[in-house]
Amino acid sequence: MIIARNLCFNLILSMFLLVVSMYAESTEFVVVVNKNNPINALSKREVIDIYMGRYSTFPDGEISKPLDLPAKSAFKNDFYLKLVNKDEQQINAYWARLLFSGRGKPPTPSASLEDALKTIASSQYAIGYIPLSHVTDTVKVVYTFD
Amino acid sequence: MIKIISQKLYLRVALSIALVAIVVSIVSSMLSYYSDLKEKKNTNYLLVQQLAHTVEKAATIAAYLNDQELSQEIINGLLSNDIVQGASIEGKSNTKGEMELFIANGTTNKQKEAVLVKLVHPFLDDTFIGVLSIYPDDKFIQQQAQAALKKEFILMLIQSIVIAFFVSLVVQRWLTKPIQNLTDSFAKINPSKPETLKMLSFKQGKRDEISRLTQNINALMHELHLTISNEQTLRKKTQELEAKFRLIFEQASAGICLLDDKNTITTFNPAFKHYFTLPGEEKLSTLHFPELLNNVEKLQSLLLDIRSDINPPQTTLDVECKIGYKTVWFHCLFVRLTDQRQNNRSPQQEQLVEVILHDVTERAEREFQTQFEADHDPLTDLFNRRAGEKRLKKALRECAKHGQHLVLMMIDLDKFKPINDTYGHEAGDKVLIEIANRFKKRFNDNTDICIRLGGDEFIIAQQINTYDKTATQNQAIALIDELQQQVSISNTRTCAVGASIGIAIAPTDGTELHELMHNGDKTLYHVKETGRGKVAFYDDIKIR
């Protein structure tokens, strides 16, 4: 019986994951900044440069503080896939390599999507990514994936 | 150079091989060095390329992040390779034209040989963000190649020397030593001494070139030995023969000489020379034979005759010639030499004439003496009757031939008998000799003939071209006058004789001798009868 229940649980889990991934596939992200940030739009390259640690500033020279969504969340994985066509593990490996040179400074992880939104809303230097469906007035969309 | 070092064949061969080997090793090493160098360079270039690809990702990130430390690390890592001489990572200049990243280390100025890797944006495939340049270390490669070259060269050198050594060994063993042996045994041979022509030693059963050479030399020497021995025997015989002939030629008492076609003396023996040279003279006065014998024309015609094939091949001649003050008679034998050896003598030599001459002066003189004695009266040296008549006959023939006259005076001495009786025969002989001398003095032409017929009877004959009776008469009277002069018969005593002359003239008074003499006699008789001491002519008395 226990075996049957386990089996059942596994089945349900896998089905859930499937649903989640299907959901993720369809997730559309936008890159947002604080409303007071003078930047109105960013190119994909600029987004990449900020998120992959090339520049720690916005194109206008202001300090940028990128935010990551929680680790092992579908959002984070999807975002990076969309942005640089790499999954979360690859991104982690990238940062891990950079850590040795002392230069590496990955985006600050947030506890949750909401937390991230809150940080962006409060900090002028913050930049984050959120699903299109979660866009609020408190943030300014600077980049939308095609 | 090799010549200076050694004359030994095997050393020279070895040295030559070593020399060639060294040259070949140098050349081949150089060739292999250059090909090796090129190959190594290529390999190196590939290796460097691989290296570049290995660090490409890290370099990309470093360039992407403009990360100095990371770049430095990468470049240092690259430089730790021996084959890398220098490396650099440069970022792409940004929009402001500044180059944000340039990290370089080592020698990075040789653009040509650098391995350049374009660094692609790690997240955007179509964007370049920098260049990674790695410069291969050519010096290191060269050093490596040189080390390889050195090793190879030394190996080849050793190999060459070893080969040269063994080749020299083999050459020495198989070639030089046998040749040396051959040379040594050859050196013992003295070609002038046939007994040293021994067989050269060689290893039996061997069939190599030297052995065959030795065999052939032996065969040759065997033949040579035989030939030389034969030759020597023959030569000895020839020498003996020649000595004999020479002895005959040189010791001959007869003078022997050979004349060529110009009658020049080509060869003569000592006796010949002795005949024709005066004591103290070294050379013959002339080599022209006819001149040497003072008888040029006669000898030349004789020699011409003997050379003609028609005539018998030999002839003799007695020649009188003067050598110095001596008159010498030679009995000469002339022989035309026909060459018995048929081979290749020039025709000139077939014209040779051999002359053998003996000094026959003594014999000739004896013969002359005998002849003289036979023809002359021993007391007066005038012709005797027999020889005189012969001469007269001859004179008559000549006169008839040339239209001459012969005056024949028959002379008889008067008052001679009393001298003989009174003073003896010796005194008579003295008178006769004196009378004969007076005849000779007066009648000394070649054509004059004085004859003592016997006792106190004489004939004087004269061959004359034109007969003049008066002249002849005067001559006869003058003769009588002279004959009448005193004759000294001893230191203190003289005496005188008279003479009667009867003259007959040929051809008027007779053409035959006996007739002429008879007529002369008659005339003389007439004179004697009519008173002595006169001259009478036959044509005067015959009328009566």
C-alpha cells in the first residue's frame, strides 16, 4: 500500500512539475526599475551586461543593483534561459568561476517575487525582472522580451 | 691533404669515406634541421592554437568582464608554457574609443606568427568583445631543433667514423695487404737477372681479382723468363760469333773496306787504315775511295762496272798509289755485295762494294826487277837484243800507224877490243857503261830506244815526225864526237874509243824490222870498210 501511495505521490509530483514547466514556458518577463530612475529603456545587451556582472552601473553611470528572484524558482531559470540561453545551473557555474578572481558579484537574491518588487520600488538603483503579469505602477518597465 | 697524411691506401680510403660521411652528415643534418624546424614550428603553432582554444572561454569571460586579474592569470598561465613567448588579451574599444582592457606579458611584438583568437561575446554570438593573442616561442623551438640537430649530427658522425673504420679494416685486410704482399714480392724481382723471376706467392684456391692478377703475372713472368733465357743464350752466341768475326775483320792483314754508292768508305778495318795513313796521322786523308788511291777515273769506271748486274760480281786490279813519298802497290779485290738477307734493306745498300786490298809492293817490285832484268843488259841497263827487238817492232807499228819515221842507228865501237885486251874486262866494262850513259843522256825521249845488241854493238832508234837527213846526220856526228871523248877507267888512267854509225830510215829503207836492221848493218859494214869513225846513210850506199 505504501508503495502504491508513493507511486501515486510521484505521479502527482511529476504532473505538477509538468504543469509548472508549461506555465513557465509561457511566462513573459519584463525588466523593471524604480520609477524615479531616469532610464526609460534598456537594450537586451545592456540588460545582459548588468546581469552578467560586466557593468555595475546603468548606461548613464548610475550604480545598478540587480536583483535575482529566489534560487531554484521557475522564474529565475526561465529568465536566464530567455536572456542568455543558459539555465540556472550554468549561471551558477559562471558566477562560481568568477568568484575566484575576486571580481564576481552576482545579483542580489530576493526572498520572493513580492520582496523583489518591494526592493525595486524602494531603491532607485535596483533593477529586477518580473513576469509581465505582475507589473505594477510602482515600477518602470525598461525592457520587454520580444 | 690526404696525401700529406698518409700514402697508405686503406687509410686514404678510410679518410675519404670519413670525409664524405662528414660532409653528407652535415648536409643531411642541415636539411633535416630545416625541415624539422619547419615541422616543429607547425606543430608548435598547432599546440599554441590548442592552448588558445583551451583558454578561450576563460579569456572570453575575462574580456567580457574587463577583468584585469583574471586576464593576468590567464596570460601568466599561458606563459608558463615553454612554447609560449608572449600573450595578450585586449578588449574591444568601447563606444568612447577607449580600450578598456589590455593585458600583455612576454614578447608580444611579432604580429605575424601570433595565434589570434577572436573572443566572442559569451552571451551574444554575433558580438566580438576582444582578441586573445598568443605568440609561439620560436627561439625555444629553434633551440629544440638545434639540440635535435646536434644529436643527429653526432650520431651520424659516430656512424660514419665506425663505417670508415671498418671499411678501412676491410680494405686493409682484403685489398691493401694482398697488394702490399704482391708489391713486396714484386720488388724482389730484378728484370736484368732472370733467376730472380720467381713465381709470386698467392693463396691457392682464391678467386679474387688480386689472386687472378698474381696468377696472370706469374704466367707472364714464366714466359718472360723463358724468353729472356733464350734471348740471353742467343745473345751469348751472337756475341761469340761477333767477336770471332770482329777478330777476323780487325786482325786481318788485308785492308777491308765497304763503299757505298757514292764510293765513300763507310767501314774499314785497322789494316786498311794502316795502309793509308802515314805514321803519326790519325785519320784517312779522304773517305772517297778513288781519291784515296790517287787513281780516280780508272777506279770510278771500274766501280761503276762492278755495280752493274751484267758484269761478274767481282774483279781484281793492281793499283799503284802514292802514300806520302812511298809508292805502294795494292792488289785489290772488288766484290759487289748482294744482300743475302732479303728483309728490308734499302736498295742503297745493295750497291755496296767490298774492297779487300793487299799490299803487294814487294812482290810488284820484285816482278818489275825481274822484268827489268829480263829486258835489260845487266851491264849497261840498256835493252838487250830480245827486248830491244820487241820495242823496235812496236815502234815500227806505231810509226806506220801515225805516218812517222823511225831512224835506226846501228853503232859499232872502234878500238874497243884493244882496251879489253890491254886493261882487262873490268876496264872494258867501265867503258861500255860510260858509253851507255852517254847514249841515255842524248836519247832520253820516251820514244827513244837504246839497245845493246851484244859486245860493242848498239842500236839507237828514234821515232820522229818529220825526217830531216841533215839534222839526223849532225846528230849522229855529234854523237860520234861525244863518244870519242876520254873515258876514265881508273883514278889515273883514261882511254878513248871511236864509233861508226850506219843509219837506216823506216819506212824508206824497209818496213820490216829484220829488213831495216839488215840494211843498217850493211851501212855500218860499209863505214867500217871505208874507214871508221864516220856516219853513213843506207840510201847513200845502196846506189853503189
